[in-house]
Amino acid sequence: MHETAKQVFNLMFRPGETVCVSPNKFGYHSIPLENAINGPVVLVPTADSIAKRGLTFENAIERIDSDKVILCALNPIKGYRDDLSCTAFRNFLVEMDTGSIDDQLAYIKKLGMPYSAAIFSGNKSIHFLLSLDKDLPSENVYRAFSEWVLNIVTLADQNTKNPSRSIRVPGAYREPDKQQKLLEYRGVVTIAELSDWLRQHPAEKPKEKQKHTISNKVILDRIRPWVSEKLVNGIFPPNRNKQWFTIAVEFATAGYSEDDTLDVLRAYFQPDRDFKEREWETTIHSAFKWAYERK
């Protein structure tokens, strides 16, 4: 791995953490930080990727040198690359691709945004990394910070709010003649520095999500008895997503709104390490979408 990449990795991650890296646009299982930096890098694709490529698990596993890694998930991950598998929340990405490289640098500097490193993507954009000195307490806090930053940096890609987003690895070649480069290294950004900058832009602060109250018109006697029995007895593995999906479809079919359904069902939901509230909310939303499409 290029020395500049090692410098960035040692800023972003802590000893003993596992990270998700990739030599292409596909996602792979996490590996120890030390292996990502020094190799060997073992690439284990997702089951879907293996199936789509017509491979078996054994012949799908690859081993590459660390200098072939061109992308890395922003935050430490245990498992495959997705937000639910993040084990800490400290790194943010602001991706610019509007204007020339000089224009992008000038724009960020004019805004006064604190950042840890600026990485040329090897094509037409700069990836600005914000690496905090301390971990944030939750994904919700992370997303609130990320949204506030992107509300200020309006010319940036607005789709980089999630903590498992990938950033370009400096020193690597995405194509034979396109090297990703570290343009500037500043080091850690303190939470105080980021907070002070954000407070200079109060109008861009994300609005707090308002709690929905259950409508006075909601009468739950339209729900079939098996649903109440299921909720009272509890919903346990396996297939929790499927069970919640089926229950939410019942509510949608009976004419309840998604907001009222979430408020009713939330009293029965118990988050777990591998089934967090956001995943549960996504399941309810998917059930309503499915039900509405079939009306």
C-alpha cells in the first residue's frame, strides 16, 4: 500500500478494527486493518455477487496485494459493507465533482469547512475526508452531523450521508493511467472544531423529526386477532423481517397510515444487535409500499 494511503488509514481507523476495502465497485467482507494496509487482502464477495457471476464460494475468494485497493468504507465494519455493520462512527465524506479540481478546493476553503484530507479521485472529483478525534455515540447522531455538513456544502454530492460510504484510497491506480492522489493532509478534526463551524450555519441545521401522534380516528379493531396475539407473544428470530413485514401489510390493508402504524408497533419492537430500529422501520415502509402497489 502506498505510504499516503497508510497515513490516511492510520488516521481513520484504530488498531484491532476491521475494515471493508475493494479493488473495484463491488463489496467484500471486512478484513483486519493490518491486512488492509500490509496484505494479504482476502476478498470474499457477497452471496448475491457470487450467484450473479455464476461462481462457487471456493473459487470466488481472491487474494490481492494491498496496493490494488482503490476504495475503502469510511468507518470500521464487521461483516459485509452496509450501514448496519458499522462498529464506530467517526469519518465523513464530502465528495466534490462540480468544476475543476482547483475550483473544488477553492470552494471548500471559502466555506471554511474543516477537513482531515483531500484526495483526488483519479478522475474529476476530490474526496474530502473529515476524521473526528472521538467516535460519535450513534448512527443517528452521525447522520445528523452528515446532513448538516451537506446542507452547507450544497455543491457536494448529497448522497454520501451514510457511514458505510466508500472513499478513494490515495496512491492507488483506478485505471492504468489514473492515479488517486493525496492532495492535502491536515490530520484529525476535533468535534469542537466541526461543531463550531456547523453553528455558524444555523439555518442549515436539519430539522428535528417530529413525533407523530396516533390519530384519534385510529380504531384497532380492524386488525385481525392473530396480529394482536403475535405482538403480545413477541417476535423472535428467525425471519423477524418477514414477520414484521406481514404485520405491517395487515395494517396497510386495513387502512391505517404508515405513521400511525409505526407509532402503534413501536411499543412492541425490541431492537437487537443484528436487527436495529432503522432496519425495522425500513421493513415497515417496504410493507406499506408493497401493499399500496397492489391496491
